[in-house]
Amino acid sequence: MYQGAYHTMTIHFSSKTASTVFKILLAIIFVLILLHVIALALDSIDNESRLFDLIEDSFKRLFNVNEEANIPTMYSSLALMACSILLAVIAIAKKQTNRPYVVLWVILSVGFLYLATDETAIIHEMFNKPGQLIFGEDSIDGLWIVFAAIPLALLAVFYWRFIFDLPPRTRNLFILAGGLYLFGTIGLEFFSSGLFEPDSGGIEGILYYGLQTLEEAIEMGSIALFIYALLNYIHSEVGDIHILADGSA
């Protein structure tokens, strides 16, 4: 039987590639946060113009990082998906060279795939209602954090040796990115939800939206840092990626 011709496509990762991607991601994040601030500023202006209201609503709909199903959400989901793909590439490379921790790399890849899905499907918010049944109807909205704390603690114990067997530079970047992500998504989320109300106005309203903006900026920045760390790790520990493609077509 005829076998089609195959050729190998090589993807080269360098430290310069990692730095360039990181700078591009930071630039995108800066623009998204700037557009979000503009959306908040427009929302604070009282104006009777229907055209102004249309522009204001469009900016809020598209760029408010506190809302879902918009451009910042799409960016975050794609960034998390990129992490999942890079982790899968590392897992495959480790499997092919019979290196340890293949399963743990796969679990990380699947975990980031879930996070990418959750960014758009908002699965974690479903845990707020069970939390209110347990802690009362008057409890804060961020009760999903309580349910997330247990698996996160177990993962920290489970991955302890894995983290400290990484090269020092990668280990430090992983810990920094993970710490920033948890601080943004859990720490600031819990703090802002528990102390401030979004519709309270005045200083309290400013503090609420300021913390929400900081939370999203830190979350997006930490994922950009993690992508940078993964690209550097692939460069130093995995090397070039070779993809076998069918060239008979």
C-alpha cells in the first residue's frame, strides 16, 4: 500500500522568543486595562445624549474586566489555553524521553484547560449557591473560594517535590506566577467582595472598582509570566519541537 511522504516541521523556542511573547502579552494587558478604565470613567459621567449612552454601553459591554463574555474574558481564556497547550507539549516531550513527572505535567495541562473553559463558562460561580445554603443567604458572593481552598491545598502538597525538582529559575518563576495568580483571583476577590459593594458610590465604590481592576491586572499579568516561564523551560529543558506532517497532499 502506498505510504504518503512525510516531512518534519521544527518549532524553535529561544529565550528571545519568550521575552518577545511576554512583552507582547504585557502590551495587550496594558491596553485592555486602559480601555477598562475608560469604560469606568464613561460610566461615571452623567449625560443625556443617546449617542453618549450608546458609546458608554458599548465600552462597558466590550472592555469592562468585571463583566463576562467580552474581549478581556476572551483574552484571558486564550492565554490560559496557551498555558494548557505548552504544558501538553512539555508532557509529550517528557514521555518521549522517559523523564519523570509526566502525569503531573498532564494534570497541569488539564487543569489549565479547565481554567480556560471556566473563564468563559463561569463554572466556579455555581459553588456560591451551595455555599449560601451552608453559611447563610447573607454570606458574600465569593464563597466558591472556600470550596477551591481544599483542592488547592492538596495540590500544593502533591506538587511539592515536583516544584523543587524544577531548575531554580523555572521554580522561582512558577512560584511567583502562581502566588500572584492566587493573590489576584482569591485574595483580592475575597477581600473586595467581603468589604465593598459595587453600587455604594463614593470612596467605597472607587475602592471596590479599583480593587477589581487590580485583581484582573494581576491575574492577567501572572498568566503572562507563567507563559514566559513555560517558554523558557521549553527552550532550556526540552529544545526544539519536531512535528511529523503528511506531505502527500
